[in-house]
Amino acid sequence: MTATVSSGWRFRQPSVIPGFGLTLGYTVAYLTLIILVPLAGLAWRSAGLGTEEFLRIATDSRTLAALRVSFGAALIAALINLVFGLILAWVLVRYRFPGRRVIDAMVDLPFALPTAVAGIALTAIYAPNGPLGGLLADYGIRIAYAYPGIVVALVFIGLPFVVRTVQPVMEDLDREIEEAAATLGANRRVTVFRVLLPALLPAALTGFALALARGVGEYGSVIFIAGNIPYVSEIAPLLIVIRLEEFNYAGATAIGALMLVISFAMLLVINLIQAWSRKRYGHG
């Protein structure tokens, strides 16, 4: 934006935030060192394997099984968090009740709690000799040391992402919109699905993407409760660690590159859906 003075000279108005060039340079340098350089190293090491060797590692049955466990469990957990995170955020925003602040603080507990501690605690609770695991075992339901245990751990560590992403948007929603919908004859179901959810969709998808990304790469809270049985409950990050302990750096690099490509593709699809929802419903 420019401004004109009486002498005919034109000058650029100063930026509201000073030091744009310095901050931009710092941002680019920081992202390059922290993100781009490691990713470039992973891509370079993977390219050095050659196509035939890379495909051999990528199509190995144990690798495919570990990827299927990691991404499948992360997707299931993210979908669960999407539903119950929306409900929990709605309760915290729209209702006032005793203990509300305590529940609101507990939402952030997975952020502060070390993942290994969370995994040990969940294992103690859902193990066959644990308080909940013992009750479920009587009905033939096994959580710990099985695939459901992975989903439970990922739900635990991913829930705050959905709640904290959706909660501010819910707080900004004007209740007059709901009242106007009711005045026009809309029932509660129509108001929720045609008025409220479209407004929350971009934020909900953001929380879903964050929970999914966190779940795919989660390690500490999963290895204690998963059982780590190859082809059954072995996650991809654990397989990478195993390959590193075997000094099989080529195998670890190939698995990491596969996880990177699949994660990027999934997040790209989610971002495209977000862009469509903002354009479709006029948000952003």
C-alpha cells in the first residue's frame, strides 16, 4: 500500500509488525534446519537404496502389516476423537456445571503427561488383571496386548487436539443463529446438521488431522499396551526401531520414507477438504 505527498513523491507505509524481512528470514531458516533438512536427508538416503531395493523393503509383508496397524489404528482413533471431541467441546462451551473447570483442565492432561507413563497407566487399567480389563475379560473382550489397546492409547493422546481446535470456534458462534433457525421452523437436528456443523467443519477437520498425524507417529504410549506381535499389533515406529537395533539402516529409512509419503498424501486430502468446506460454507 502506498501514500502520496504534495511533492509528488510516493512512499510505502510502514508495516504494522516491524522487521518483516528479519522475521521471514528467521522463519525460513528455522523451518529449513528443523524440518526440511531432516526430510531431505530421509529422501536422499531412501533414493540411495535404488528402486528395486526400496520396493523390496516396502512390499515386505511385515512392513505392510506394521503400516496397516499404524495408519488403521490412527484413523479409527481420530474418527472417535472427532465425534467425542465435538461433544466434549460443546459441553464445555455451552453448559455451566460443578467441576467444569476440572474437566476442562483434564483435557490437556495428555499434553503434559509423558507418553510412556500414559502407556503404563493404560496397560495397568486394561490388562486382564486390571480393574477394567478384568471386567471386559469376563465378556471375552481383550484390550491390552491387542489391537484395541493401540486404538485406546491413540484416543487418549489425540482427544485434546480436537477439543482445543473446535472449542474456540464454538465460543465464537452466535446463539442468535440457532434462534433464527428455530424461528424459521428448524428442529434441533436440522439446526445441528445444517447450521452448526458446517460452521465447525473446518476446525473439526483441523483437529482430526492433528490427531491423525499424532497417532501415526506415536510410539511411547503404544508399545506398552500393544503387545507388539509382528503382523498383529506391531506398529511401524516400533519396526523402525527394531531395524535400527539390527543396524539395518536401509530398512529403517525405507519404512520412514513410506510413512512420510502416506502421511503427506492423507494430510493433503484433508487440507483439500478443508479448503472446499471453507469455500462451500463461507468460512475463511
